[in-house]
Amino acid sequence: MSDDFSSHTTGLTSPARAAEAITPSDGAPLADAVRALYVGGAGAIRVRMVSGDVVDFANAQSGMVYPLRVDQVMATGTSATGIVGLR
């Protein structure tokens, strides 16, 4: 399959090129930081931003993409489901 956009520079405003299911964990960070989170099932999300800040997002809605650069999604404090990291 060809990719008409393969020669374009990837930026934070361009479409994601890769995705991975995320299993929240209090101990293990993500292998690579993501630039956005897709939430499949509504709930709270606790993340560690690439800056190191730990932030709680209450009432994350299902079917939404949140433009957050995170390197960890915590199990404690996260009730949202179906979380996918976009790169």
C-alpha cells in the first residue's frame, strides 16, 4: 500500500502515524511517550506528562482524543477504559 504523505514531516498537528493499546500501570512507564490519548470508555485518567507532572483528568469522555504528551498512564486513579496511545 502506498502512503502519499510519507515524505511529509510529522508534527504535533499532523495525523498520528502509530497507535498502541495502553494498559494503565503504576510501575511501568510507556516504552515511548505518546502525543495523544484516545479514550474508548468514559472515566478518570491519571497520567504522568513528559514534563514529569502527574495530573488527574476527571470525566474523560468516551470516543475522544486528548492531545496530551504522556509517558505513563497510572492504574491508580484511572477508571477510563479502552485507552489508546497515538504517536
